[in-house]
Amino acid sequence: MSDLIRNTDGRDTPAPTAPAPAARAAELDAADPLAERRDLFALDDGVVYLDGNSLGALPRHVPARMAHVVAHEWGELRIRSWEESGWWTAPERIGERIAPLVGAAPGQVVVGDSTSVNVFKALVGAVRLAGDGRDEIVVDATTFPTDGYIAESAARMTGRRLVPVAPGDVPAAVGPRTAAALVNHVDYRTGRLHDLPGITAAVREAGALAVWDLCHSAGALPVDLDANGVDLAVGCTYKYLNGGPGAPAYLYVAERHQRRFDSPLPGWNSHADPFAMSPGYAAADGARRGRVGTPDILSMLALEAALDVWDGVSVHEVRAKSLALTDFFLECVRAYVPEGRLTSLTPAAHAERGSQVALACEDAPAVMARLIERGVVGDLRRPDVLRFGFTPLYVGFADTERAARVLAEVCAGR
């Protein structure tokens, strides 16, 4: 029986019911201040793309920009483009465009190399900044595998002991022996958002340096590196920043550390006078110390063009939509999918959630394959995790409702 509302004339009428998910999705899309951003991306009709946490969608204008780079800057200007087209200064110039997205003041972000290479630079550099007498490196035990491999190598190289701990245990694990702590901002499997302000404060209070991996957070939520006193950070640009496959990563070195930052990869591009070709190394000033060799210009300029989609966008607005999308998806999953079929691994609390939803599913590989066949593209982490990444610049609420509905049909074997 429907709930009743007593009117002023004494008669009972049925209470209004909440709109069905599809109707609610339409209302939410109509009110979405970021909805028009979707038109900036090359997306297929009839496909819901929820894998932007692995590879962001292509911004529509990038192919034309790259055609110009290849045909004119490379094809006609050739070597002159290092100066005339600004190739030489691209790592710092593009770093300045990423800086506001991670809460960094100018002069602290440089673009180049892969995330893995930048993790190595940042972690070894942090240990060197910490100095002698600190013989431990604390590392996120749930980290993306590469970070763990590199942390182990950095520990061997620098003669330190590696201490793997759960991110929430980092504050209790750091102490007078800790040189640096390397932590992922968002867990790549579950989408759990770790406490960057609290962990950073604890690491610094212990006299160590905090190094953060932002691959699954930058472009989806505020990071606020400067405000939170982060020492060094790295991140990729091909996920929520939509820079393209293999797009170069970035390195953040807080200004207070730049004069003493001693990169373990002192390439000629980070030399104070690279074209002197001198046998002795003298480090450049500022974030340029994070450069190594000749930058990968084509990928870098594709990233620079892709970043145009962020012009005029507030990261806080992006975060608000991210939480609304993931809330709505979980709500639709609860409404559509039989109870017990899936288990959410993603925290319900907003303060602990990134921009993805991870669902444990016994037959996850088969389910994801069927979803992709039906135009809902997520991804899989073996053995049993379905991952759905929500990129607020191009994912809408109707997409979200459809993804949950198709997921329910696949889970029911229809």
C-alpha cells in the first residue's frame, strides 16, 4: 500500500514517489554544469565508456593539432621547431598547465618520461634529501605493482630497508628512521581515496618526505599539493587528463626542495647549460632538474592540446559531479542487480572514494566481456574485480543508469 499524505481538507492522497532511475538521470543531466564538455570528446553513439581511469577519451580537436605538428612543425620546420615552435620549453610549459589541476603554484611541475621513471626520480631524490641516518623507506603495501618494484630497487640502491604497510598505517609506521614514504592517492583496484593531508602531515612530522602517486586522482578530484605540504609527487596524464596512450607523466618537486633535489637520472636536458656539452654535470634551477633526456615531442604536444578541455573548468565542480555519478551508479546497482550478486569494494563515504567503482563478482571476466559486447566499457582486475571509472567531463547520468541496467541484465543471464 502506498504511503499517504493527509491533506488540509482531511482527505488522504498517495505520497509522490521518487522518480525512476532513468527519469532521475535525465533530470540530473539537464542540471549538470559540465554536460556541454561531453561534446569536446570523440565518443561513439550507443557506447558507455567507463574506462577513463585506464585511458581517457580522445578530445576531438587533438587529431587536427597533431596533423599540423607532423606536417608543418616536423615536416617543414624540422630542427627549427625546437625554438620556433617551442619544443624545447614544452616540458615546463605543459607542467604549468597541469599545476592548477594538482594544486601547485607555478614552477614546480615538469612533464616528461613515464610514471615509473618519475617514481624512481622522486623516491631516490627524497631519500637523498632526507640525508644520512634514516635507513627506511615506507611504501604503500597495496600500491600499483610498478611503484612497489621501483621502491624495492630504490631501497637496494640507496642502502635502505623497505617497509611495506597499509596506507592507513603509514602515520604509525613512520619515525626517526624513515627517509621517505611512497603512497598512492587512490587505490587502483578498489577506488579507495587515501588521506593525503593526514598522511603527509604525519610523515613530515616524523622528519621524512612524503611522495605521492596521483595517477588515479589528478583530474578527478582536488589534490592541493602545496596546501597540504606534499614534498614530491608524480602522476600520469593518459587517464583523467585524457593525454593519450603513453602520454608523458609529470613530476612535482616542492619549491622548498628544488635547490637540493638531486635526481638519480641527471640527463643533459636537466643541465644548467645543456648545449655547452660539458663533461661535468651542473643541475638547472627549478623544476627543470626533473628533466632527463630529449622529450617525446609528439606525445607531449598531443597532451598539451588535450589539456584545452580543462580551460574554464573547476576541479571542485568535477569532484562534485564525480561523487554524484558514483553515488547514482551504486544506487542503480542496488536497485537493478539481485542482492548478493555483486559486492562493492568502493567505500560509501565520500571522503574515502576516488572516481571509480569497483565491484567484486565471482565470474568477473565473463561479465565484463558481455558488458563490452553490449556497449558498456569498463575493465577488469583479476581475478574478480569489475572496475568502472567515471570521468566527469564526458560521462553523464544517463550513461550511468544504462551501465547499471545492462550490468543487471548480464548478471541475470539475459
